[in-house]
Amino acid sequence: MNITSVTDILNGEIINSPFISFVYSFKKNISKVKEGDLFFAKNKNDINEAVSKGAFCIVFEGDDVEIIDDEIAWIKVANIQKSIYSFVRYKLALKNLNAFYCDDYSFYLLKEQKIENCYLLNESLDKFISNIDDIDDNSIIFSNNKTLLDAIYPNYQVFNKIHIFENFIEHSMFETSFTFNDNYFQRIRVPKLYINSFLDVYSFLKDEFDFNKIKNSDYFKPIFIDKKLKIAEHGKSEKFIICQIENEEINSNEIKFLNKHFSYGKSIYLSKNDNSLLSNSIIQMKNIKDLKVILEKSDFNACYIIGYSYNNIIRELEDTKKELTLF
């Protein structure tokens, strides 16, 4: 692409008189930079390395950048993140593709399914920018980040819908059976909270949907434990732990679902960081090593943990199991 055109798209200013007049590709990840690239220098400490790797153009913001190679182009912008969005928006506007905003659970399932010509965007655009010239009119973009879609491809559709399903059986909070479009889904590990999102992806993929991928989901996935904090088989204990990333919408929905469906049990809530979601009801657990002490002192059937992954908690409980074995 011509440097002058790039400058106009980024609403920037060329601050030198470069020898080069074009770039081949665009990068914002310093490890991916190669000769002929334009490099978005979000971290100015990466500029020297980008130049040494052969970058033809450096895009930066601010006034504290030294031109260390006058033969390549140096473009100054007011806001580098907005410039990245402007560049991506321009490139996508030339294509007649489909873009969808979806919720987090649908996004997770779509990511697990590995769909051809499908690009999944949350926050990082590194890989997307590197492959942007490969995107064609048959490509599909999914994102669970509405702000990002508004910035780069505002002509998107909402993926999630409300579906009608019948013969619904809730075997537990974690396992359901139901009929949808004459297909019977028997004892699948999708809680009622996420059935509509599941059906969105299933309806999109139809026969290509891989049900094995559901098992990998960490969304409202229980870890059953016994009185000694040892991991128990699914459904074989009255105590369980649910863990989830820190996301106010997800946490709020899952906690409401838990409280509604488990009103007969006693629930406690732990969070890695300060959390006002449940006011004083949440216990702060800054260090995962405090998990055992907190659980031993607490009277609970359900424990909802915010800020630690499923695998983090599993590893900690397995370490606890090893410690108990020593005695």
C-alpha cells in the first residue's frame, strides 16, 4: 500500500521525507515484524527492533520519538489505538463479509469449533491485522466485544437469539435434556442459563457441530469436592465449586442463576480482587494458596470463585490432596 494513502487512512502526518513509498504488510506485534512492514509502535521501546528487522514505516504517537533511519517513513498520529482501528475499518470496508456480535459463551463455543474462514476477535488484533489481506467476501467475523466491532466494522449483526425448545428436563444445574427442531439433546452438560447461546452455535453449524467441545467449557462447570477437600466424581458430593474469570456480566448472571436454583443450599463467594457485585458477601482471596484455609473454615455447599480459572482451582485442590496423603 502507498505510504501517502496509509497516512490519509490513519489521519496521520509524515514527519520526514522517506526514500520508500510503500509497505507490504501491517504489524502491531514486534515479534512478527519483517522487512517491508508497517509497524504500529504502541510500545516505543520496540521501535529500534522494528527498524533493525527491516520495517518500512513506523507509526507512533507523541513527540519523544527519534528518527533513527531517515530512509523509511515515520508517521505521527494523535492516538495510535484509534489509528489501528481506522486502518482495520478501512480494509474491511472494501469487503462484503458478514460480522456478528455474540455473547461470551457463544464466542467460546465458536472458538472451540475451529470454523473455516471464521475470524474470532476479542481484544487483540495482532493475528487479525497480519492476515487482513487474506480475508475475503466469504469470511465471517465473530466478536464478543461490541466496542471493538463498533470501531472496526459497525455494519454487524447480533448473533444471539431466543430459541424455542421443548421437553425440557433439568437433571441438575449443570445437565439438561430437551428437544429442538426435532432433535433430542440428552443429558448434555449445558446449564439452562446457556442453552440459547448453545443453540445459536448449533443452529449455525448444524451437522458440523462437535459436541465433544462442550466438555472443555469452563462456563458454570462444577468441581465436586468431599469434606476433606478432595476432588469427587461429578454429582457424587453435596459440595461443589464454580470458578469463573472476572467479568461483571458473566459473574452476575451465573450468581443469580446459582442463587435461584440452589436456594436450598448454602453458598459462599470468593474473589481474587475487590468486588462490589455482592457487597460484603464476597470474601477476597488474593492468593490461591488461601483457598484451603477459607474452605475449611466455611460452612457451604456451593462456592463461587471469581478471578481464578478452572485449571487453577483443580491444581490447587490436587496439591491439597497430595498434602493430605502425606498424613
